[in-house]
Amino acid sequence: MKKLITFGDSWVWGIGAGYEKGQSRDEYMKLFQNKSYTDKSFRRLLAHEYGLENKNFSSGGSSNQRQFRIASEFFIKNKDRLSDDMVVLWGLTSVYRTELFDVKSEEFISIFMPDNIPGIELFSKIYTTKYFDEVVETYRLYYQIELFNSLFKGLGIKNYWFNVFNEHQFPKVPDNMLFGGRSLLSLLIDTDLKDSSYHKSEWDDVDWKITKAKDTGLVNPHSGHPTQAGHLKIFEYLRDELGEDLG
């Protein structure tokens, strides 16, 4: 069976896809205890439409760094079992995220910039103030994309990128960047690139893009993630862009 390999953050994972109009914040939060709602996510809709096996690596709160690390591990460890019956679909998230290895828990932890979580707040403040630059991080992201493009080309695997909620200003838009670099959020609210601002992806973010999306009912009012209707529209956009390659 042909495989759809997906990378990205909570939008790709499908958080919010089970939201129903009128739900309270508490009712909505209970959805996180049940992963079955991700069947309504655009990645699952694509897999069902084209009879694909969806191997998903996206996760809520994930950074681009986390996704590149996971992808590196997967494709190196499985290099002898890879085939050209794979299509990689990769969502690029905010550069205002990263991850660090916690020696105490022996796990990688996600860091938002800035982040007010106890134990991380001070580090995040110092890192954001002294060691982070949006333009530099965007360029680093671009070169990682081109590196993986070379890898996938060498493996004979088709791969596509898309911006989730930001139009990243890369030195050059990669040929396999979907929608000409236009983000899923901009598609949902039908705005042009020139009208875009950087959305940092915080739950309580009130920038005009996410506010407009909430007004249309395409993202939920509690966390700003796409609703079932939002996922359906994203699925339709992706189907129109990639139908021949997925079928």
C-alpha cells in the first residue's frame, strides 16, 4: 500500500478537528483525551480518499527542529526499507519554537519563545532576548528544507512542503512548496501574502489572521486550531494540488 508520511505540528496532527460549535473550553479540552477525533483531520481525509497508509510524525506543539530530528532518525534507521511508493507531506510551523534535551527526564522538551512554563520561563526569556532572531531562524529553516529535498530526491521519494500559519520569507521559494508559499491559515481566511503578519501560534494569540479565522468558524474559539470544517477545506486545497501524485 502506498504511504503518506506526514510531518508537522498540531494542525497536521488534527487537534481541534473534533470541535463542535458551542462547546465550552472544558468540553473542548476533554477531546485531548480521545485521539479518535484525528480521523477528521485533513491528513486522514487524504489517506482515506486515496487509499493510503498514513504514517504520521506530527504532534501538538512540535517545533520544526523536532520534526527534522524525527525525520532524520526515521529515514536513516529505515534506509534499507524505503521505497518510491511514499509521499512526504510536511507542514512548517512557527520559528518561535525549538526543543532541548532535558537531562533529568532524558527526553526532548518543546520550548516556545517566549514561554512562561515554570522551570523554562527564565531560559526562554534569555534565549529569546539574546540568542534568537526571526530572520536568521527562517534562513536556517530554508537550508534544512533544501537539505531534505536533496535527500528525498536521492531516495526517489516525492515530497512537498507547506506553511501552516506563516508565510516564511525564504531566500527562494522551493519548487515543491505548495500554494506558492501561502499558508493554510491565509488560505482559510482568503488573504494575500502581502497582507500577512507572523503568527506565533500561541493559544491565546489575538492577531488579526487568527481572529478572522475564528469569526468564520474554520478554527475553534478556544485554541485557534482548525475545526472539522476547516480541516475539510484544507483537505480540498491539498487534494486539488496533489491529487495526481497521491492517486
